[in-house]
Amino acid sequence: MAKRKGKSRRRVKDWSRRHRQEDLTSLDAAESETLQPDRVKLPAFRLQRGPGESELADRPRAEGMVTGLFPGGARVRLGEEDLLCSLAGTFRPPPGSTALAVGDRATVALTPPQHTSGDKEIDKDRADGVILSRQPRQTALSRPQPTSSKRRGRHDEDLAEKVIAANMEILLIVTSMRQPPIRPGLIDRFCIVAERGEMRPIVAINKIDLGEPDEGLIAELAANDVAVFCCSALQRRGLEELLAALRHRSSVLAGASGVGKSSLINVLVPGANVPTKTIRMKDKRGRHATAAAKLYELPGGGILVDTPGVRELAVEMDQRELPWYFPEMAALAGECKFNNCTHTHEPDCAVRRAAEAGRIPPRRYQSYLRIRETL
Ligand code: GDP
Ligand code: ZN
């Protein structure tokens, strides 16, 4: 079992590596990409526009983590401090993706203290630092750009991703037992998003005070290496175990609206005070929420990022890639009659046979078919 999983993981990585290589060779669009504002209001005069490397050569440098974005710049955390930074005129992020995202590691040229008169007013007019470059990303939580599909070619579609959070180790997928009812298909999708972005998926099933979690589903997820934690933010149950899994790591939250993400943050992070919703309307889905990405420090170490952009992430990829994210199916694909079998209608399909016989969980097979239809 473990061996099979390892193999399929590696194949997934090969796929993504190949995609990335394509990215490097077929680009031009992203040169002009602008930063995604997160609606943080900042006085424009704080942003001195684009000094070049040479002007900044004698300034001290430091590497920090991007914790927020605004037009023309970003907030960068250095140690305990959050600096408001503008962008160097020479800042050229690798093309093909969002220029800067929460979680990115950026090198900043620090603005020296104003030594002439000690006039505080002058300091207010300057950025605290200038972003020179960003490090390559270890992981990326991304979503395809909704505007991309029609007019672009296949290559361009691959590139049209928006990175919502970078370098997060864990994608914390939050669901609820009831209100709203648990959606195993959505969990499958989020697990794919996690694996594509090279993050580890962890599932938190919240609101267990409203119903017992389905052991079958937990076993299915566990069989694919996904850890599941059952909890109740309301009754403060199961939180220690969840916290232990997140401690000293960086995690980003995902999950449908109303499952209790904000409530979980509030019970995990003392003093977070995230507003929770008591009434929700259909057209008020999180995707359109205006709040910025927020970064929380977990007690005992670790960070938790909550961004409104991940409430309902779409999966976008080549249909042929999908089976690799279903390791229980990928393992059987070699036994199908056709080596390009899609496991949907072909005769002598080992995957279909296994699903019918229950050797592959029928729910997983259905989930595969449903996701495939959307691609
Ligand atoms: P979010 O949209 O995912 O951030 O969800 P919220 O945290 O705003 O929670 C949505 C609703 O679910 C609120 O009314 C919460 O009080 C409620 N809720 C959150 N956690 C629990 C829980 O563990 N049990 C129950 N019964 N309700 C909860
Ligand atoms: Zn097949």
C-alpha cells in the first residue's frame, strides 16, 4: 500500500514539473502582471515608486515573509515587525504566475532611518523597505483565472493561475458534519488542489456535536494518506489534536462558507476575534468577500493563513492527469485493455471492474467521474 502511494506521488510531481517547465519556455504574458490588491488601504504617498538596484545597493537587506498585498507593494514580516514595502524598479518576479502572494519569501532593501533632522513626518512619507526579489516557491495554493478559458490556447491556460498563498506546508480542509452537510466530493477536490500545489492535505471535520462522522469516509481518506481530525469549535472538542498537527507548520485554510473556519480560528488562536456569520445568504459566498488574507500565529508556534479566495476552489487540469490523483485507481490503470483508458466507458477497464466489485470505493470512483466532467 505505502509503496504504491509513493509511486503515484512521484508521478504527480513529474506532471507538475513538466507543467512548470512549459511555463518557463512559453511565456510572455506575465511580464505585465500587476499585483493583486487585497484592499488594504494605504496612503499612496508612502510608496516611493521603483528605485533601482543601484540606488539601493548600500542599503541593508533582509528576507521576510509577505503577509499582505496592496497596489504597488506588500507588507513583509521581518521578525516581529511588519514593514510596508514598495517594489524596486528592477523587481522581476519569475513570469507565469502571480507576482507576489501571501507567504512568499521576499528580499527587502531596508529604508535607513532618516538621520538628518529626526523629523518623524519625513519617515511617514516613505516605505519601510523596497522589495528587490522573491524566492522560488516551495508550494502554491492557486486557482485558475476565471477569465482565461475562451480565447487562450492550451499553453496559456496552464499559466493563468492565481497564487493565493505560497509556501504553505499544509492545506487545512475544513468541512462540517451538518449545516452545511459534509461534501466528500469537495474534500476530494481540495485534496487534489493540495497535491498539485505540493501541500499536505489535512481534513478537519467540524460540528461533530451535530452528528457522528462517517467512519467509512475517514478510512477512505486515511487510505490515501490524508489525516482527518474530528472536532467541534462550539464544544471545543478535538482541538488539541488538530493544533498538534498544525504546530510549527504553516497552514492555509480551505472550505465552504459556513463550515466553521472562522470559529475554529477563534478557538485555536486566543485573541483572534474573527467575526463569524450567523446568517448567510446564497449570494454572499466567501469568494466575493472583501476581507484581506489574514495571518494568525498559533499558540506554541506555527502560522495559519485565512484567505477569502479559497472558499470554493475549482480544479483545472488536463483530463489525463486526473487519475494520478486517485492512487487507488492509478494503481490499476496498467491492467486496463487500452493504455489511454479514461476509465469511463471503455471495455475491459480494470478500474471500472474494481469499482463495481467494491475494491475501489464506489464513492471515489463517482467522485472521479464527476470531477472529470468538469475538466
Ligand atoms: P466560516 O464561514 O467557515 O468561517 O464559518 P463560521 O465560523 O462563520 O461559522 C458558521 C456558523 O457555524 C456560525 O453560526 C457558527 O457559530 C457555527 N459553528 C461553528 N462551529 C460550530 C460547531 O462546532 N458546532 C456547531 N453546532 N456550530 C458551529
Ligand atoms: Zn480503465
